[in-house]
Amino acid sequence: MEKRGNQVTERKLIVSVILRAVKDYIDGNNPHKIGRLRAKGQDHELSQLEKNFRSAKFWIFEEKNAEYIFSFEKCCEIISVSPQRIRRGLIQLIQANYRPANNEVTQVV
């Protein structure tokens, strides 16, 4: 019974890590949030948002070591979720909600 409890706990942790990366990626593409932080002069918070965005973007979209136990691909495999589906969903969400006039996805740079 102990092993089953540990597996549930591990899965919850992995889900939490993926959800945090998704949130950081979305926040880094949210021009309203970025604008608010700039307008309030919250440079430290803006810097942290940019750092978290870059880290999430790399982990979700660019990391190539799929065999690493904490890679995005491996984490998705453990919880039986398609990494491609999450990526597509994120891109669609950003394009639908934060599409600028020039039709490019906005990202914190």
C-alpha cells in the first residue's frame, strides 16, 4: 500500500511542476501582466517573470534530452499526457488571447 501512495504523491508533484511551467509560459506571453508590472515600476517582478518565462519555454519547447528523468517529455509520459498536445494547446491559447496586431505571438524578451 505504501508504494501506491508514493506513486500518487510523485504524480501530483509532476503535475504541479508541469502546471507551474505552463503558468510561467502563459504569464510571459501576457502583455497585460507585463504592462502592469512596467507601469508600476516593478522591475524585480518583471525580471523574475522574464526569467521564469525563458526557463519554462526552454523546458517545454526546446529541451532535447527526452531521456532525462525530469525532462518535459518524461514528466508527461509518467502522467500519461501528450507533450505535443500541451505544446499545441499553449500555442493556441496564446494566439487566441494575446495575438498582437502583427499576428505574431508576443513573448517577454
